[in-house]
Amino acid sequence: MNPVRKTLVTVSAGGCAFLLIGVLSDSSRGWQWTMSVLVAVTTLVVQYLVEFGQRFESLDRRFNEILAATTLFSQVDGSVLRSDEVTRLVLGYTKVREQGGDIMQAFAEKELGRLAKMMEGLGSGSADCPGENHEWLIDITDCVKMTLDATSTSVDREFWSSGPAERYLAAQEKAIKRRGVEIRRLFVVRDEYEVTPELRGLCEDHRRRGIDARIVVRSLMESNPRVSDFIVFDGELCYETKPDQESNPDGTLLSAEPDHIEDHVTQFTDLWAEAERQQTAPRVTSET
């Protein structure tokens, strides 16, 4: 409440008290003035107490916000995620809100929401997105330290002639040469006639880059299992492509769930052993 309003309220209260005492009481004029002044002073004190209480409540709320922010940043400082990256995100978003146009602000909101959703998902053990997320694929490859085990089925066969595939392979070459990462890739086909010269050439291209690439034919296996496109990074994180009804990439799943990882590590190990067996076993392949 501003000072002018306080003064008006105080004077009004004192004046009303003066008139009311004069009407209801036969007391002396001095007593009338004394009571009106007392009422006015009391009114003024009450106003200041109310304002103090409001300010204290606001200060307490602000203190709690600062405490929460401090706690959050202290957790970030102690985590793998560096606090300066979080600061850059906040500052960048603030600049967009201050200087960007409507469409830029809307886009920033959408991107921030997508990032928040992914972080929440990873925090709970898994995250997903529509379609095939090539940026996730390349970024995780830049982070892998020890092993990368991957399958490639007909679902992603056209991927290898695309621009993202070249970036992905370049990231794998860097991981092999700079960090000594061991990379294995299995090209999985259903029947022997699918082992074409083009597929063998694709395998050779991978080997020239330092990737141990092999082909496995499902129909030659006793169990003939269904195999999805997946990649296990460092035995800790699984990137899996989900196909639609027409066997096109329909969604991407990231999972760090121990059971999920164990299932895919076991499946890859069995498929790799089968690929080695088929590589040494004589067979006749037909081509179309």
C-alpha cells in the first residue's frame, strides 16, 4: 500500500472514530480526541503489520525458490551433466524469450518441451520418439567408450545409402581410431537369396572402416528367430528401431532397463555365434 493511501485510511479511521464517539458518548472533547488518535494510530500500525506480513510471505516464497534452485544446481554440479551446459540452456532460452519473435519463441518452447520429455524418460530408464532418430544415433556413438554391437535388417537397408548413414559411419570410425571402441555389426537376412553382391559389398565397406561386419541368414538357424534393428552401446544402453506394418522405421526406443539390455546382449551373442558357424559352413547361395 502506498503512503498516500495509508494516510487517507488512517485519517478516515480517526475521523470516523471522533464522530462516532461524539455521537454515542457524553465524554469530554479531550477524551474524544484521545480515542480518535488512538484508533488512527492503531489503524496505521495494523496497515504496516499487514504490509510487513505480505512482504515477509513474498520474501519467504522467494527464499524457498532460491533454495530449490540452489539445491537443483548443486545436484547438477555433482552429476555427469555439467552445470555450465544447464546455464547455457537457461541463458539461451531467456534470450529467445526477450529478443525472439513469436515463431522463434514457439519453436524454442517446443524444443525445450521435447528435451524435458527425453530427460524425464531417460531418468526413468527409457525414452522414445516417432520415426528413426538419426541425431540420437550419432550423438550416442560419439559417447560410446568400449563396445557397439548392432544388427541391421531389411527395415533399415536403405539407410546405408543416405547422408545420415555417412555421418554415422564417420562417427564409428572416429570411435574406433580415437577411443579404441570395438564395433560389430550383423546384417540379418531371412533367406539365402537375400545375400546379394550388394550386401556383401556393404559388409566389405564396413570392414574397411574397421567394423567387424558379418551376415547371418535366419532360415539356416534352427529357431529362425525374429530380429529387430537394435544397437547396444557399452552394454548399458539399447537403441532400437520399431517397424510399422510395411517394415518401415516407425519409432525409436532408447532403453537402459537391465532386463531389456540383457535380452538384446544375449540375442546378439547367439546371432554372432551363428554368423561365425554359417561363415565356415559350405552353402550354395542363389541370386535374383
